[in-house]
Amino acid sequence: MKLTEPQIQQLYTFTQKHYVDWYDVQTELVDHLANGIETQLEENPNLTFESALHFEFKKFGVIGFSDVIEEKIKALNKHYQLLVWHYFKDFFKLPKIILTLFFVWGYFQILIAVPNRLWVVGVSSFLLFVIPIYKIYKQSQRIKRIKKQTNKKWLFDNTSLQLGGMIQSLNIVIQIGFFNRDAIWSNAFSLSFSVAIVLFSLALYIAIYIVSPKLRKDMAKQQPDYKFA
Amino acid sequence: MSNSKLYKGSLNTIILQLLNQHDKMYGYEITQKVKALTKGELNITEGALYPALHKLEAEGLLDVEVAKVDNRLRKYYKLTETGTKETVNKLEELAEYIRTMQALVNPKLA
């Protein structure tokens, strides 16, 4: 016996009531519960839909779906970070390594040429903070719009918004502006600082401009319901 | 699972091998297949299966396809090229493990 459309909707509501907010996670759980319920109803036609659902849910253990959600979030963050690492490595291979070295050299030259170093460090940290925050704000607006239009939230989108957990690193940017403010920097120190700031900018650039759009494209290909707005 | 601690370390290998033998499978199907193949001896819990599937997907070993079946969406998993290679490695590791255990618990058979 196949479940009806309203029963499937009931299962979506059930997962939502059990703290599964994300449509992509709900979908898999709904199908799993539905399969289990259908098998039970075939074996015992006198069973009600609600009792069969209760029995299937119990199989997830005392903490219900929490483990599945928690592990899914971890897995997606890991996937995001692996993608960033994959593209990051490209910047250390030919031909992109030339660009990386050029950025380091360029930043270093500016750092030693400008008399007041605080201007260079201040402007870089300001840009490294404001650009990602602006992009994240635009993304959150898009997610809100999708939620309003379709009543669906996607874990994929949330992972992109958090830059796979890398969003925490923006705290470092605030610190950069005040970093070693009054000390005199040697050339070796300025060069190390240039390397660090270029690598950090590259990681953020890859996350925001390469990995997040790629995830959305992959999601659109994978999930027929995903609104690629 | 009849003895979850013993099977736990092999869950990924079990999933990979099943997907190696079938073109694509969905979560519930995997649990039922394992149950049928082991005549009910091994019962993969839902709380262990999905985290394992999501982890394998994140590592790039599995690919995902979502299709409408009956009146709902179904998420299918299939092996990627890397996943197929990894299955071979994992099976070799498991065979080696079984041989070692055999040598330890029953030296006559080893």
C-alpha cells in the first residue's frame, strides 16, 4: 500500500516538529519513514498510519533525528572545506602560482613603500571584512526570498552562508587592523605578513566566489525542487 | 545490529560494497538489503546509516541523485570513480582484518 500525498505532507510536518528545518534533510527522512510505514502496513493492514509512524521513528533512537542532522551539518562543512582546499592548492601550481607570488610581492612592495603602514593594514583588513559580510548579507537575503516563495530552507544554502564554518575566521580580520600596531616591522616580518594576508584573502575568495556558487549549481542539478534564484 | 561494536568499523565497507554491486540505492533499501543478505543477523540502525552515507558523500566517494518515485522524492546514492577505487581498498583491508582475527582466534584454520 502506497502512502497518499497528504500522508507524505504529514511526514514532512512530523520531521519539522522534530527539529528538522532543512528541506533537503527532511526529504530523505520522509522517504525513509514512508518506506518503513508502507512495509508495516503491508505486513499488518490493521495498523494505523500513526502507530506505524511512531514505530518507525523509534528506530532512530532516543535522540530522534538530532544525530542525523548534526552529522549531516558536519559532513557538509567538511565537504565545503575540502572543496576550498582543492581550489586553494591550484594557486600553488603553475600557472596560478605566478599570480599568488605576484600578489605577495605586490602587497609587500606597497607595505614597505607607504610611509604609514597602518593605512595599508587598515584598508586591507577593512576590505577583507566588508566584502565577505556584504556577500553573506546578499546570500541571506536570497535565502529569505526563497523561504518566502517556496516555504523551504536548504541546509546546503546554510553551509554556503557560513562558508563551511570559515565565517569564524572573519574575527581574525578585525584583529589584523590592530596587529603589532606600534612596533617597527622588519622586511622579513612584512614579507611574512604579506604571505599571510594573501593566503587568507585567497581562501576567502575561493569560498565566496568559487565554492559557494559551485555548491548551489551542484544542488540545483541534484535536487529538482531547489530554486536556483 | 546483533553486536554493534564488532560491525561498527565495517559499516562504510558494507555500504560501499553494496553500492558496488548495485547501480544505485537509497537509504531504506540498504538497511533492508543488509537484513536480507545476513538473514536478519545484521541490522543497520537508521542513526548509524545516514551519518555514514553523508560522510562518504562529503568525502567524494558517493554521488547523489534525487528522483520522484510514487508521490515523494527519493535520494539515491551511487559510487563515484574514487568511491569505486576506495571500495577495493576497503575490501582488501577487511579481508586482511578477517585473516588476522582468524589467526588469533582459530590458528588451525588460518
